[in-house]
Amino acid sequence: MTPKEYLQQYGHAIRRTHAISDHLAELRAVCEQLRTEDGKRIALDAAVAQLVDAEQKVSAEVAQLCRLETEIACTIDRMQEPYRTLLYERYINGKTWEQIAVHMNYSYRRVTQLHGVALRKINDLLAE
């Protein structure tokens, strides 16, 4: 895995965590709306059991994603400035190169050069 792919996992983990949370919220909403024809709530045992099973299955995945997010953030924290700021802005905050250049008061070209150096430094950290 390249340093860039390693860092990009942060964004993927965040998106996956949000998708899981949204899916569980949808399942909860469906369970709460189950009613008989006369408007009475039906026995929710089966629906609740499915919801509990789904929550248990994804809780392990969410925990793993959170550990990955923390690991990547800690790796970036080990970097010196300006690499740390650049990597946070790109991989944690999801900013474009143009936005990062403005934020850091560098040219676009300089930001992309710094990114290349930062990726090599991340590679060195991961090799340790």
C-alpha cells in the first residue's frame, strides 16, 4: 500500500462509518413504523432481533474504522510543519489543492511539491 492509499483510508473510513449509521437509523425507523391495519403496533420481536443483529455486526466494523482513523491521524501528527498541516487539510479535512494553497499561503505548485515530500516522509514513518 502506498502512503497516499494509506492516508486516503481516513476519508473512506469516515464515509463508511456515516453510511453504517444512516443504514441503522433507517432500520430503526422501519421497526418503529410497523403497525397492524387498525393502527396498533405489532409485535416487534423479529424486527428488533434483526436490528440488534445488524447493530452487533457493524459495531465491530465501526470500531475497526475508528481505530484506523485514529492511527492515520496519529501518523500525521508525527509529521513536522508544513507537512502536518498539508496532510490534515487534504486527507482529514478533504480540501482541494487550491484551497490548501490559499490556506497555507503557498502556490499550487509549491503545495504539490510539499505533498510529494510529505508522502515520502509518511512512507519512512510507516516503514519504521
